[in-house]
Amino acid sequence: MSQYKSLRQFLTLTLSLLAAILTTSIMSAAATPAANLSTKSEQTKPLSQQPELQIVQAQLPPLPMWIYPLGGVVLILFFLPKVGWVAGLIVIEEREVGIITKKFSAKNLPEGQQIALNGESGLQADTLSPGWHFGYFPWQYNVRKEPVVMIPQDEIGLIIANDGAAIPSNRILGKVVESDNFQNARQFLTKGGEKGRQLAVMTTGTYRINTALFTVITSGNATAYGIAAARLKVYALQSDRVGIITALDGMPIDEGEIAGPIVAGHDNFQSAQTFMNRGGRRGLQEQVMLSGSWNLNPWFVQVEQVPMTEVPIGYVGVVISYVGQAHEDISGEAFTHGNLVSRGDKGVWIESLHTGKHPLNTKIMKVELVPTTNIVINFTQRFKGEHGYDSSLSALKLLSFDGFSFDLEVFQVIHVGSMDAPKVISRLGSMQNLVDQVLRPIVGNYFRNSAQEYTILDFLTARSERQSEAAEYIRQALRAYDVQAVDTLIGLISPPPELMQTLTDRKLAEEQEKTYMTQRAAQTQRQELVRETALADIQQQIVTAEQGVHIAELQATAKVNEANGEAESIRVTGQAQADTYQAGVSAVGAQFYTAMQLMQVIGDRNVRIIPDIVVGGNQSNAGALDAMMGILLWNQTQERQTQHHNSQLAAVATPPSDPAKNP
């Protein structure tokens, strides 16, 4: 740019000097003949006019020399554009491009061609860049100055080529050729660029475009071409979504397929020509786009954003793919009810998707969610599970052995393992089909058959036995479908109203009987209570009497023991006394010893010599002896009575001793 500016200044100065010299020379040459002509005219004029002419000449003083360069500069400023026009000068500013139209030429454009490549008349392929350009004479050329094309930030530009080769019938967009982003029109045309809408797009930047050949569509003029301005934005894909692609150009999709296969190397459909060169198919694509910003040609691809496929906690996702290679079944010989294929092939994938978000193309794949936790299938209308599989189920209508019709609620708990989920889906297609086509008939038929063998009272009174039998049968039946029957539960049983009234009356009678039995038992208990209360009231007297009997027995025993003791004491004492008497008699004689004893007794007992009773007798010795013996016996009798009376008082006053303490 600095070179152009210096050259422009140099050319301007040079042209100014040349114009000044040329102007001065012309003025000088014009001044001399004018002076001579004026002299001759003056000589030929009548004399009457000469004085007046002299007067006029006298009024015009001679011009100074500096006026001539000044006049030259003024003439240059006035005539220079004309000089550039005569020289064919075209000046292009920095943010402009010159579009050339050749008005006439010895060669004409070939038929069907609009842009001249070899000097033909008409619009030219080459453009004028910023600077001074000579030789574009206005009588032969018309140069139109166009502003440069600007693609704003985060936008793209679409191109329509007004000339070039015809697009083949199997394509709708012009192929990409090397042309410096459409800035080199000659290169575009010579390398086989095609007429019409182009595959390539222009990204953010400033471009010098030959607008005679290319029409550039930006967000500013999009509506004039029937395109929404938003479609010319850089395409932004959100982080939690997947872009499903539909290609609008390419080879037709193979027969029997619903989507084009994955093509590598086209940078997420940004390199459209690579997609085309590698056999990309027109229509729905297997490949998806993930989050990011992409320069996509809206004439080439359409993008639909869909949420990622989410597999919740407690579920696995079984993938059913409608595209891919049809490989052989890998489920094994034991599984003969469906086909399982490897990941990426057409069919039911043997590998399930686990909890998380997965970027799947939901237009060519279906994900069947299979719960791996225990779920309850409710055969009732009173409430339904959150899973919704039992939304159409109701209580079973059964006919009992005794001819009664009744409704029975059943709750079936099932479990599908994560490894068995693909088998279940391959066999049945969905969990809803498992409920509708397997679980409903198995459970319903079992209870209908079972009801024919039992009375309705059997279901009412022995429901636990019926429940256990049903659980075992259903467990065996579902095992063949790779489903685990965890438990079978019987809910509400609704017999006919008349039977319920009979059962209610019977139950009321039974309850009344129980009430009467309870009341009778209560009366019996009340009688026992009264009796026990009376016994409790006289318990003190009974205890007192029992204790009195016991005391009497103890006193009697004490008296017996005392009597025995006294008897023994008397016997021993008598025996001792007898022995003593015998010894004394043997020693001093009977009479003398007797007298000695009597005297001792009299002295010890303070016996009065004169007795209260005088005993008489014929013999003096015998009478005195008898008297003394009588007194002695009377004293001993009084003493024994006194001791016996004292011992009785002591026994009554002293409580009986504890045998444990006094063994």
C-alpha cells in the first residue's frame, strides 16, 4: 500500500509539471499571434478608432511572471481529471474492487458464457485491485467500483456462481474448486467451477469478490434471497444435545437402507467436498454431531438438535439399531427366540447401555429402557405403578368352585437382570409387551384355573396357601422368558354382596357367642373375686385361729414333755433316794437313819415341831413318824403345784422359737 501511495504522489507531481509546462507553452504561443494580430488590426483600423484603442491598452498593465505558474496550477486542477480520462486512469480505493466491462472487442463471448477470460467483450473475469490503473479508456471499458465483501463475526456467507460449468444432474450444488475463497474468478472458471449454488462457504473475513461472477449472500441481504438471516450464523450445538444430520446433496442412499453410512474426514460436514468425494449419501445420516460451533452450509446439511438419550439409575438401555451390517446372531444356541448382534450392527445389541447420557441418533436407533430393580405389576384399578406398564390392568374376575363370581387383586413383583434385558427385548420387543403378552395371561389363567378348584371361602380363609401356590407356579412360568418372579401377592378379595352378608351374619353370631363366653367367664371370675375377697377379709381370723391351734399344740407338747421330765426326775430322784436310804439303813440301821433324815428335813424346811394336825396312835414312835411324814408330803405337794403354775405362765408368755435358728 505504501508503494501505491508513493507512486500516486510521484505521478501526480509529474503530471502537474507536465501540465504546467504544456499550459505555459500553449499560452505563450497563443499570446504572440494575438499580439501581431492586434498590431495589424490597429494599422488597418480607421484613425478615428485608434485613440480609443490606445486608451484601452494603456489601461491594461503587463502581468507579472508569477501569475503564470499559478494559472498553470489552476488549469491542472481543472483539466487533470480530463487528462486521466484521456489516459484511461482508474483509481481503486483500499476497500474497493473494480469490476471491468469491456464494451467492444474483436472477439465475442462463446455462447452460454457470461464472463470473458480471453479479452472478449463483456464482463471480465479479472478485477482491479486498489491502486492506479491506466489504459482503461472510457470509450472501451466501463469500470464499476464495488465495496469489498465483509462476513461478520460468527457468520458465514453463501455463494451463487453466475457462470461456470453446468452442475451434473445427480448433484444440486457446485463443487469446490481452488479459487482463493472465490476471490480469483479466472481460477474458478478455468479449474471447472460450476454455475449455481456452491458447496463451499465463506467464513468470517473481508474478501475482494468479482460480483459480476459471484453473488454473496450474507445476513444483511439474506431475506432478499428467501433465506432467514439466522441460518447464516455459525451453527452452535448445545452441550447436552445431539445433532441429527440430513445431507441435501450426495449420492442416493442404498436400497433397503434408511440412512447414509458414516463417512470419515469431512470434519463434521464442514468439508462438504470431502464428504462428496468419499461417497457421502444424500438424506439422513448415521453420524451425529456433538456440541460445538460449526461452519455448516445450510444448502448442504440440515441439523436437528435432540436431547441425548438418558438411561436413569436403576435401568439399562437396550439398543435396537435399524442400520448397520446385518451380522449373524451371537446369542448362542440356547437362546432361540430372537437375534442378538454386536454393537454397531443392525438388530438388538447384546451390550446394554448403562446409567448416563448417550449421544445416539434416535432417527435410526431405538432405546428400550428396562428396569433392573424390582417392579410391581398391579392387577387393580385402585392404584398404578409409576412405570406405567400396568395402566391397562384391572382386578381379575374369577368364578369359584361353588359358583360364586368375585374380583381378586394380584400384585406381581418381577425382576429383569441387566444381562437378560437384551434377551427379553429381542424376544418381546418391549417391557410393555412383556406385561401384556406374557405376565397378564400367565397370572390371569392361573388364578382362573385355581378358582375352579376352590370355593370362595378357601380364598378368604386360606389366602396364604393360595398365594404360595400361585407364587411357585408363576416363578416357574416366567423363568422360561428370562424374567425372575420375585413374589406373588393376593390383595383385596371382593365376593358377591349376598355372600358377604351371609358371612357377616355368621361372623356376628360367632362374635356374639364369643361375647357371651367372655361374659360368662367374667361372671365366674367375679365369683372367684368375691370368694377371694371374703377369704381375704377373714384371713386375719384364720391366721389367728391357726396360730392358736399351733400354740395349743405346742403347749400340750410342752406339758407332756414337762410331765415326762418330772416323772423321770421323780423316778431318778426316788431311785437315788432309795439308794441313799438303802446305804444309810445299811450303815446305821433303819430307825436311826430315818430319825436322822427327819431331823435334817425339819431343820432345812423350818418345819414346825407341833404339826397342824396331831396324829395320834397307840405306839409313840410310830405316831411321831407318821406325823412327820405327813408334813413332809404336804410341803412337797405345795412346792410342786407352785412350780407347775410358774412353768405354764412362762410357756404362754414366750413365743415359739424359729426351728431354723434353734435346731
